Amino acid sequence: MARELKEITDFLDSLKELPLNERQFAIQLAERMNRNNVDELDAHDTLSAFRIGQGKFKTIMNILEHHGMGHMSERGHNQFAVVLREEWLKIFTYCKDANIPPEDVFIDLNFGLLDEL
């Protein structure tokens, strides 16, 4: 329990430093992962679903990785997956279950809403 609390605290500290655009993109990724009940997304599918160019996508993923918030994972020849840090999905699911708009936590940084987590 103490380790999980430390991981959440570390995540929230990192979240404060993550630029707003990347936070918004990661919320959309978490929402798609939650909806599809998966913990990673196919990179090509993600590019198509979010209608963004490969260059912008790489930039966002590099920033997420730099902040320790997500990364690209190689699945095979020319196959890549988008992976978010586990806490994104935990907090996103908690917000959905508690009827808390995820933006209140991830964008507005209202961490008091996570007291029951």
C-alpha cells in the first residue's frame, strides 16, 4: 500500500510538469484504452483515430516519455504500441467510477478529488 501511494505521488509530481497539450492527449489515450479494456494501443490505429500527423505524434510521445508518463513499445517488425504509465489508467478509471471529470484531476490538477483512491 505504501509503495502504491508513493507511485501515485510520484506520478502526480510528474503530471504537474507535463505540458498541457500532452496531458490532454494522454487523457484521450487513457479514455480509448479504458473503452477498449486494453493497456496499450496500436500506434498506427492511434494516428488514424486521433487524426494527427506522424511528426506531431512522435513529438508528443517523446515529451510523454521524457516526463516518464508513457512510451512507445516495439511489438514486432514495424509494429509499435502506445503505452501510458499505469497510474494514468488507474486514476482515469477511478474518475469514471466516481463520476469525476478526468480533466479535473489531469488538467486542473485538483488532486484532492483522489482522496478515496
